[in-house]
Amino acid sequence: MERENREELRKMLLSLREETLRKIEEEVGAKVKEDPRFTTLSTMDIGDLSQFDLDADINYSLLQGHLERLRNINEALRRLDEGTYGYCEECGREIGIKRLKVLPFARYCVECQGRLEKIQKQARMGKVFYRFEELEGEEEESFS
């Protein structure tokens, strides 16, 4: 990879890291300010708190996504420093510059990423089918 591309991608990664850190800080700060459990004069009833817990779960999922993105960005910066950035972790081939400019923390080339997603989809579907088979067995036992 050419030096100017590496520097451009480093700047992109650093910018993405700052943006992601800002989002994490906003999520955490907003949570503390909005959560009635952090105030002593809360007039919320059980229903209100249940809705708030649901919202908190959704916010937690968003926060987890931001943290995962931050981890991927930091890992890409580490690989950039080590000289292994831009190479597919599966096949070892160079990841295309167009892909890296769109997703600068990409770990896999397009082909390997596609295979990985296909395997993950099949695994999820297998779990769903396995669960249905499990439920059918439980139903048969309850009718016996």
C-alpha cells in the first residue's frame, strides 16, 4: 500500500475513533442524566420504570455497538503501526483500497467477508432449526 494511502487511512481511523468516543460519552452522559434511578425525587411508577428499563436495554445495545466499533478501529490502528494493515486476516491477500476507504477497519477482503457472513447466516439458521426441533420434542412429551 502506498504511503499516502496509509496516511489518509490513518487520518480516517483517528477521526472515526474521535467520533466514536464522542458518541460513547454522549450515550453514557445522557443515560446518567435521564435515569430516574440516579435522582432522589423520582415519581415514576413500576410501569414507567419498566419502559425505562426497555429503553436502557436498547441504549445498552447501541453502546455495545459503539464499543465494538472502537475496538475495531483501535485494532486497525495497531495493525497500521505493525505494518500488517490492509491484509485479509483469512487469506492474507491485500484488501482493496476502495474497500478500506469505505470501511477503514475492515479485517477481511470482500470474498472472505462474504464467505464469513454466509457461514454465520447458516449457523444462525441451524440454531433456529435446532430450537424448533427441541420444542417439538417438548410438545410430544407434554402430550404423552
